[in-house]
Amino acid sequence: MRFYCGKDYDEMSRKAANLISAQVLTKPDSVLGLATGSSPIGTYKELIRRYEMGDLDFSSIRTVNLDEYKGLSGDHEQSYRYFMDTHFFDHVNIDKANTNVPNGLAEDTDGECARYDDLIASMGGIDLQLLGIGHNGHIGFNEPEDIFRKETHCVALAESTINANSRLFEKKEDVPRYAFTMGIKNIMMARKIVMVISGEDKADIVAKAFFGPVTPQVPASILQLHPDVSIVGDAAAFSKISL
């Protein structure tokens, strides 16, 4: 596990973009696992800037997103498909047919989970997985539990996650209560993992997840067992650990 510290959010984003850029340049047909939320937005902006400068080519890249709210269509402003289009896909030369997000409107929940697992396998697995981390240690929507869920599944969101995401909706009652998410096995099978973390409010979970015991009560702690993980954070997020 490697730690890269930037003095602020912008420097953190550039460092994370460096790692993803290296993956794209060395393997132009990479499969990228992508994340949503406020933490990776700066990284996507930097990747877009490098594309516009002519330094990156996404034409052969394929992507699979970590998760999607159950019950939201891809054109809903708070869906993760809409997020990815708005913050990344619409601004680079990626083929939208090569971008994948769970279908939030799937009526057959188990069938959609199996389909997504089969899709990842058919692509040969994920070369680089981008992650964020929740205040309770969730990755994707893998919430604290008694076990590590292995494959893609539909999860009931923790109250803390609903509260954190309610700022994005008109009212808390509008926040979906369920979501599709890759499982811990899906994430851990990625060849490389890059996690971005920003802000003093994440300092406690950084210390707990990466310097405490490996436990499903802190889902991100499992990353301690992965052979190629880069944790990219700003000084505030790393303020309670000694690097």
C-alpha cells in the first residue's frame, strides 16, 4: 500500500490523474473501474484537461462503474450514469458503448447483479479501479456488515450514507434507499486500485481503515490485503496518520 499526499484537493487530483494516465498510456485498451462522488471530480477534470491537450486517448478504453442507485434512470440528474456523462464521458473521446453502469431500473435485481458480474468477467477483469471512501468506511456501496459481500449485489443503504447523500437531493426523502454495487471480490480482483480521499472529515476513517484491523465493519480495511493499492489524499485527510 502506497500513500501519496498532496497539499490540497487540486494537488491530490493531479497525483491521482498521474496514476490513471500512466495506466491509459501503457495499456490504451485498459478496463477502468470508475467511481462517483465529490472526491474524484477533480481527477476527472484533470484527465479531461490532458485529453484536450492531446496527451491522452480514451478511444479504446472500456469502463465499469462501481454502483448505481436502484430506482433511478440513467437520465436522472442524481443517477451515477448521469454523473459520469456530465463529469467525464461527454468531454473525452470514449465510446459510450464501452462504458457500463448498473441498470438502476432493472426489475430482476438478482439477474442484473449476475449480468454485471458476467460483464466484468467478459472484459477480462478490471485493470485499474478508482475508489473513494465513505465516512463509515464503505467502498462502492459496500456498507459495514458482519461479512464481506463478494459479488455485485443490491444493498440497503446505511442511514449515515443516506444522510451524506441527501445534500444532493431536494429533500432527504428523495434519496434512494437501495443501490446496486460491485462486491468486495469484484473490487479486490482489480489489478490496481487507486483511492482518492480529501478533507479533514475523512481523517478518522483513513486511520481506522488503513492502520486498524481488517474487518467487514470497516469495508475499506480489506484493501490492506491487496498487492497494488495507491491511497492518494490531501494533507487534511492524512492529518491523523504518520507517513
